[in-house]
Amino acid sequence: MAPLAFHFGSSNWGSNPSWRALRDSNSAVQCPIRPAQGAMASLIGDFAESERDLIRERVRAGLENARRKGKQPGRRPYFDIASLRTLGRLRDRGMSVRSIARKMKVSKALSTIP
């Protein structure tokens, strides 16, 4: 993602501007920020960071709660164990990927699962 830089205030940067790039400290695109504006940008950044931490904490708590209830988070596996065994047997018999996919009613990419 491209670096994001902000310029707060008028186009008159003053004699001693403080330079600040937001989101990317190695950015070549920087803009001047006066002390009060820098403090405001810093506060906004702090609020955003703390909000992100709260979201992360809630997601982890929700996943842990689901695991305690015996649920497994994430996408369900496409194949169960029996289907994988069938797939392996068909491949061992020398069937082509296309015919395995047709027989198991899946895509050719899924029929090549090891």
C-alpha cells in the first residue's frame, strides 16, 4: 500500500516545520506538521491503535469461547477422511485427474490433493 501522508493547516509551513509521514516511516512523501497538529495526529493514531487492540482482544476471546464449546473455527474441510481415501485409491489405480474429478464431482484442482 502506498504511504499515507497528511498536511494539516495552511500552505504556509512556517520557518521551522516538523516533518511527519503517517503509516510509513521510510516514506519519501512527507509533509510538515506543526506541534499542535502533530499532537492531534498522534492522539488520533493512539485512539486507532487502542481500538484495533480492543477488536483483536475480542476476536481472540470469541475464538477461545468457541473452542471451549467444542466448535472448531475456520473453514470446514472440503473432503472428509473417507473421501480422501477414495481419492488416493483412484489415483493409485492410475485414473486421470479429469476422470477422478468427474467421478467425485469436484474440480480438477481439488482432485489433485495429496
